[in-house]
Amino acid sequence: MTVAYNGEMHQLTVAPGPEGKADFLAQIRQIYGISADSHVQLSFSCALPGHGEVTLDGGSSFDAAVHLASLSAGKRMAEKRQVPEGGPQAAEDDTRGSAGCFQSVKRLFG
């Protein structure tokens, strides 16, 4: 999953569930220097297969975002196995990164 905060982007490996979410939040706090007493607001922009993009707001959307990211990753892996017309150079990854989901972090103090 690609994470952006204050114009800085990082690729993170994510896992579903409460432990995966806790690990994800710990990673973004460490990477971006966000203190434990600061509230982190999450917004996920993900590819919704067959429907384009969808934005999921809030930490409660974490598992849904991880699921959509895994669907996008599986689709890209299947597409990479097929050689497009024009050869391998014609295949391009999208800008959402390896998990197919772009997540932005907003830091709120409180």
C-alpha cells in the first residue's frame, strides 16, 4: 500500500485484522514521526474492480482497503503473466503501488 503524508510517499506491506491495522499505524507513526498522542485520520483511495476508484474514509475502513488492495494486486499479477501487444515494455504498473491502494494520512492533534 502506498502511504502519503506531507508530500512524502512510502510503500508499506499490510495485513488485515486488528493486528495488521495496529502494525500499519505503528509503521506510519514511525516513518512520519507522528507521536502516539496525535490522532491519525485515514483516507483510502482504492481501485474497485469493474467500477473505477472508490474513497474509504476512517480507520474503520482499513480491512476493506486491504481487501481491495489484494484484489487489485491479484489482477495486476494475472495481467503481468500475459504479454501485451508491443511486448513486455507495453505493460505498465499504475501509480497506486504494489497493493493497488493509495492511502493518505492526515495528522490531527488532540
